[in-house]
Amino acid sequence: MRKLYIDTANLDDIKRINSFGIIKGVTTNPSLIAKEPKQNFDALIEELAEFCDESSLSLSVEVFASEPEEMYKQAKEIHTKLKSIIDPDLLRIKIPIGLEELSVIKRLSDEGIDVNCTCCFTEQQMQFAALSGAKYVSLFYSRLRDTSGNPKEVLNRTRDFLYENNLLCEIIAGSIRSQGDVSDAWHNGCDIVTCSTKIIEGMTQHPKTDESVAGFLKDFNNWIK
């Protein structure tokens, strides 16, 4: 099953896009949260968690510590605060990839906390994260292409590795810049694409659609007069 998530911390956008029945989850990160009006971090993520629980949407919340031990402590704090608000099966804690960070992923996973390993640019990063217990690995799709990388190859190789090793881990494609990236990422093996409100809105639009609808209405109005 291929799924679409919205990549934002704006609750109004989440509510509006969710009303169309097309998303299955929400991903956030410190940069997205920083785009929202200044407020208490806990209050913001608790509000998001409450809506996601009501709507059966997955929610990914990222740590903002830089040292592995602090990441672990912060991840535990976030999970503890939110697990009474949102079904724990819908909650994922985002940990960025890194050698020492793999130990954080393993510790959290061993404690039954679903980890979304983020900031991945190579299949090796995603493979190691999955081996350490991550339930989700996030590829920065368009940013990889910006550095002359091949996201299609990375997705295909990661998909094969997960399958061959019986790893229960889903691949997320983020850092999406165009409508075509969404379909390409799905086609090339990712389970989930997460993208901005603007990209989601754009996928429903085409100049020829507007032209065709306008033509239909013009013809009908001329006929009915």
C-alpha cells in the first residue's frame, strides 16, 4: 500500500487536507515547527497529537537535541508526553541518522518506541537504521538529486535489502519538490511520500483541466439559453 503524508506543523493545513481523505499521516521537523507562530513546543505537539489521534493519522515528531544521549532522553520525554494523547501505534519519534545515533535508535526500538530515522541520503544509511530497529527510514529525495545522487537507485536498493533481510521497515520519501517526484518515489519503491501542502494542492491541478471545464460550461450555457 502506497501512502501520502503531509509535511507540516500547521494544524489548519492538516485539518483541511485531511478533510479530503487523501492523507494517512503527518510529519514534522524542527524547521517546520519554527515556521509556526512562536509558542510552547509541548503545547504545539500535543495539539497535533490530539487531532491525529482523533483522525487516525500517523504523527512523526523529531528530537531537537544534538548529542546522542540527549536525543535519547528527549525522545523518551516526547513519547511519554504524547502516548496518553495519541495511540502509541500512531506515534513515531524522528532520530537523524549517524553512527552514534544508531545506538539511540536501537535503545528506543528495544523499548517498543517506533523510530522514524530521518535525514538519510544513501541506501547504507537507511539499511543501517533498519538493522538497528527503525520502523521507518526517510530519504531526502530531492536534496539527494540536487547533489547528483540517484534517488531511484537508492530506493530500489533499500527496498531489495529490506525484503531480503525480512526487515519490517517502511521507506519514506521526503524533501519533495514537484508533483512528479511523488509518483516517481512511489513507483521506485517507497511506501510513503510526505510533502508540503503546496505540492498536495498542485497535484489536483492542470491548466488543461481548467480549460476543459470552462469549455464544458460555456457550451452548456450557450445551449441552455
